[in-house]
Amino acid sequence: MDVADQAQDTEQLERDNAIRNAHRIPRRVPIDKVCIDCGYEIEAKRREANPGTKRCIDCQTEHEGGGA
Ligand SMILES: [Zn+2]
């Protein structure tokens, strides 16, 4: 692992920790399973349909400027 990879890794960890702290997400809950906006766990169905999604359906809709 070179320095750039390491830096990116640390950055990722710090971001994850910030999200955890902001939403009080327990350590046992994988950070990639929760919404980065509200901190609630993202539905398994949604994660299966949208691999790599970082928001729950509500926050994603809001993020995309929907709300119609
Ligand atoms: Zn959300």
C-alpha cells in the first residue's frame, strides 16, 4: 500500500467516523448500510437494487431535488 492509498484510507475512515458520530450509529452497524444523511439503515432491497447507494430512498429523493 503506498502513501496515497493510505491517505485515502484514513480519509475514508475519518468520514465514516464523522457520519457515525453525527448519527450515533453503533459500531456493529456497517457504515455502508446506513444513510449518510439521516443515519437510518438503508433497506436491504434498496441496497440490492442500487449497490453502493449512500442514502435511503427519502434522502435520495430530496437530494435529487424531487419532492413532487
Ligand atoms: Zn436518509
